[in-house]
Amino acid sequence: MTHTDKNAANENPLGIAGLEFIEYATTQPQAFGALIEQLGFVATARHRSREVTLYRQGDMNIVVNADKRALPSSAREDMPTTVISAIALRVRDADVAYRHAIEMGAWPIQTRAGVMELNIPGVHGAGDSILYFVDRVGDFSIYDVDFKPIPGAPQQPPALAGMHFFGVVQSIDEGRQPEWCDFYRQLMHFEALPEGQFFGVVQKGTLLASPCRSFYLQLIEPPPGAGGLQWEEQLVRVGFGVPDVAAAVRLLEERGIVFIERDPPQPHARGALTRLYKGGVSFELVVSERAPAAEAR
């Protein structure tokens, strides 16, 4: 191993290599599925035994989970709910990553795997969310076990406008920034960027870079004077990187996605934010020159 290889291993000992999937739990799987199809995702497979659908575009995977057990404890049956229930990290060895997280104080999740289902190791994240660890051996993937391809559906749909996962926004309670920074640093070796360094148009909070530098986590505390605001610690929004924000906005608007107008317009189009859709979900575009992976996963 060269000196450079040793430094890389020390900075990223778990071998994190991006986001494997984002999972949404929802009471409205058809409506939410239609929404992310407007974003360019394609339903490619369905779970063998649960009401779960896999959507893909480019190298991004989104899992839409309508199983009631995946919903947050605060969800009401009479209210539409859509939340980010889990994020899965691609790692060199899932078992090693899981054991490291537990040794550093993370709380293990109880297994949800049923008969003939893959047991994915994971720990508790913000609120009711889960952090999964997923590795790959050759061409084998977790989707080969738990999902059946939808007949006629493309298994590797291309990404619209060069879209790729850029990051996830997490709301945190006031004063909890040091604790959450330590959580991600100790468990997964994330690094806080210098104060004031942001991407996109939502420039507040603290930005954490993954050790592979392929995605980010943005921690946001409640705004000043928000005593009456309902605020929970949870994963709140996914950000998609695109090389040309203005072009991506035009394309997605043609597909029915509604973006929040900003006045004055951003001169260099650093990013764009969608409206809050039914169920409490929104998305963000962030200018990013990183090219998506050549192969869809």
C-alpha cells in the first residue's frame, strides 16, 4: 500500500462510496410514486412480499415503502405522510461498518427481515430514521434478493439533466449541532466544512462532507424566535446535484415539477427548491459538476 493509499484509508476506513438508496415511507405510495416519476425516476422492481417499490434513474435508487411499520410513530391515519425513513451508505464491508458504528455508541435496529429476505445491518438515525450499511460483491446486489423486476420496465433508466444524489438535509434541535457532528464524525468519519461554506440556495446550518466527498449532510437548527414552530429531529429533504441548474429546472418544470420563485433571480443559478408537496415532501437542486456514475445501480 502506498503512502497515498494509507492516508485515504485513514480518512475513510469504512470505505464509504456514496449513497446506495434513499427510502421514503409514505401513506400515499401511488401519489408519491407519480411525483418522483416527474423527477425522472422509473419504477423498476417491486418487493417480493411487501408493499415496497424500487425507483431508479442513473446511479440513484429510491425505495418507496408503504408498509405501515416503516412510518414514523407520530404518523396519523387521517393525514397524508411522506418522510425519509432511511438512507443506505455504500461501504466496503457492511458488517465491519455496522460493528464500528455499534462500538462507537450507535443503537442497533431490530431486524425487519422476513423469510427469504435479506437482513441489511443498520443503526438508528435522526428521529425514527435508519442508517443502513450496504456492500456489493461482484455483480450481486441487495435488490436481486428482495425485489422482482417489473416486466417491461427499463432496469437502468438514464438520469435526467445529469442528476445525481448530492445530499440530505436534517433538522436538529437547538444547540444539538456539536452532538450530531460528533455522531457522524465518530460513526462514519464525516467532516464539518468551514463555517459559512455552503452549496445551493439554502445557506444555513452546518454542512458535513462524506469521507468519499461524493455527498453531504446539512444540519439545520430551528430559526430564531421559532418557539411555537413544530420542529422535530428528522431527515427532511433530498438534494440532487446537476451541472446546469437552470436547464434542469426548465426540464423538470416541463414535467410538472413546481419550484419556488426566488426574487431576485440567482445570477449563477446555485440551486433551486421545489414547493412543499402534499405529505410534507420537497426536493432541492444544487449545482454540482460531479458526473454521475457510468452504470446505474
